[in-house]
Amino acid sequence: MPAPIISVDQMRKWEDATWATGQSVETVMRLAGRAVAEAAMRLTPAGASIVVLAGKGNNGGDAKYATEYIEDRKVHLVEIHDPASGIHSLPQRLELTRNQGDLLIDGLFGIGLNRDLAGDWKQIIHAINEFPTPVLAVDVPSGLNADSGDVMGAAIKAQHTITFGAPKNGLIRTRAAEYTGHLLLAAEIGLTDPPESSGMVWTEGLDFDHYPTPRPASGHKGTFGHLAVIAGSEGYHGAAVLAARGALRAMPGLVSVYTPAYAPVAAQLQQAMVRPAKDELKFPDSTSAILIGPGLAGPEVSKKLRRFAQALWSYSALPVVVDASALDWLPDELESTAPRVITPHPGEAARLLDKPAAFVQDDRPDALRRLSTKFGNCWVVLKGHQTLIGRAEDTISVNSSGNALLGQGGSGDVLAGFLAGHIAQPLLRKDVGRLIRFAVWEHGASADVLSQNKLAWEIDELISALGNSRITANV
């Protein structure tokens, strides 16, 4: 089950309920410390130096317990209770982690911080941020408000944050991203049953055990659906190719591409069928879903083709996924009850809402709900750091996978195709929400697998990795 995203108050009540069962604070802290140690060992090679910075609260206790479980690394525990004296000893301690692969563990302040830090603490945090060694934050980066994501005077900029039990509201705010880095969840630390979701949940790879379900042995091309892709125009034909290749990685039975840029698209695709796009298209009876939009930005895309795409959105009995340029064509009217999905990035979402991009980024869940409401309670995949998936009134899922190397041209086209290739398969449409969450998670997880082994990679490599991330990384 996806973990709920909760407030600090909910976390405190959860802890109190756990202590009431007889579970000891020490047992939970030890399990939290073990989780920190395991994360630190995944992030460092054997022989690396790890400096553990521990404050005087429970957060510092978790960090200190971590030192007991870290193996085959040089561990240096630095307890800082008095910031005035800590300022003088810290530079020498930080120098212990100058080598490639070394790590700092931040256990100075936890989720209870609710006022700005004093000047000496701010100096310590600034010194840590200026040092080149990567940081693993314990539960929350020190100095960050775990409810709001605001910086309390100063905050550590961690490359990784391991949070306990459930993600806290502030950790998924856009403003917190440069401080939390890659957010990890240690859910199993001896707490009782988690609180109810307050409207958002955290999606991880474990939520997709045994999914997608095995294909029936008697299945054939017709069993697994036929995706129609309307994409590509002069100068933007690569988007159609990438979307089609992304769709093929989902392994629908057939993919047909309809494009104004017929010659360059046809020259680059073998498995997909390619046809010239006319003002109105006739799809085969076997068609089971439609993707519209990647690369449809050229001047040769006719108004009639746009109106045809609008009619598909409003009336088609087939699932429709809309991405990129076609998002700007969307009509408010939606009469079909078949699944509808839009996949905007923040700039596109801002245009659709007639708001600045900062409005979207300041409250991404609210922006998602507004978009879904505007376009007939459609599914929205609001892309970006920790992509959101949901509808106007449903629980919103926050995706845990992906990294900044996805920020390159073509990534979104591949995602749109991969998602549409799944939604074209009738056997997978029993739970459309899970299907969308899986496609988004797998897209990000594939990028994570690539980034574990390479400092640079191209979209071709992402396409080749799609569908195999759990085997490759044993996620």
C-alpha cells in the first residue's frame, strides 16, 4: 500500500500510539538508525569515510545508532550540542570526507524545528553547504520546516533525505526540493499502523509487486491492444518517433503512427506502422486507445486536424492521452466516459490555467485538481520533480522515482508513449489509476537505474531501459 503523506502533528500522534502499545523508543530509533546505515552503505563504496553529525534530539539519536550498523567504512561521529564550540571543530571534521565516494550524514535537527535557527547554527549549516561532500539527511534536512518546506533561517542542502514512517508534507513542496534532494522512505521502523491519508500518498516500486500481471498464454496481438498515435510535424518529427518507441516498450499488440511528417518518421520506425496524417483520420476497428500531441507544433498542422483531435477528446469511446502541443487545443467539453489523461509540465499547466508558472509550482496538488476539474475530471500527470498523478477529487499520488537527468528533450514524449502503450491494453484497464502510476514510476525508475551507472546518457538509452528497472536494480 502506498504510504500516506502526513503532517508533523500526525507523525507525533502516530508515535504516541506506538508507545502506547508498549513499543520502546529505543527499538524504533535503532531501526531508524539501521535504515540510515543501509542507505549510507548503498551510497558509498567500501572504505569510504562517513562523518555523522548528531545533534542532541531524537534525530541525533537516530544518527548515532546508525554508526553501530555501518560496515566496511571509516565512521566519524561528531556530536554538536553547542554550536559556538562546534563552529571551530567542524572544518577539521569535514576534511575527513574529501575523497570521492565519502559522505556526510546530517542528524542535527529533526521534524520538531519550528523557529528560525540562531546565528551560530546558521554558520554551521552554511559551512556544510559550502563543503563538496554529498549529504544524507536524517528524516528531514536540518533547518527545513517539515510541515511547510520553508527554510528556518538556513537549511542543509542534502543530495539524499531518508525520512521515517511516511513522508512529511513539507518534504514534497517544490520549495523544499533543493534541500531534500532524492527522497527515500524508511517505512518499516517498528511503528503501528500508519494514519489515514490526508489526500496524498507516496508511490514506490514496492507498490507494483506482481504488476503488470502476467499475460495469458493464449494471448495474441489482438489481445494486447492497438494504439493510434497522432504526432510529429516538420522539424518536430523526432517527438513522434520517441513517443512511438516509448509506446512499443509497453508492448501493446500494435502501434500505428499518423503524422504530417511522414517521410522522416517512417524512415526511423520499423515495428510501428506509419501513415500520413490527414485532416480527418480513419482508425482501424482494432484501435483501443489514442495518443495525441508529441511534436505537433509545426505550421503544417491544420486547423481541421486540431478540430478532429478536439472531437476525439470530447466524444471518442476510446481512452485518449493528450501531451505537448495538443494540450493547448483541449476543449472544456467532455461527454465520453472513457479514460482521459493529460501530461503537462509546469509551464504547460500554467498556460492551461492562465496562471504564471510560479502559481503552479507553489501548490502543485491544487494546480492538478484545477486542471482535472477544468477538463472533465480527467487524469492529470503533472510532470516535474516528484511527478503528481490524480484527478479532481481522488487521492493524489506523488511519484518517488526519477532524477534531474530526465530534464532533456524527448523525455516527456517517451513517457506519453509509454503511458499510452499501457492504456491501450484492455487487460490493464481494470485500474486506470494504478496503470498510470506504474508507467510514471517505471519511466523514472529506468532513469534512476541508468544514472546509477552513468554520469551521462541519452533518450535512446532510456527507451531501451524501460520495462526492466526492477530486474536491473532489484527495486
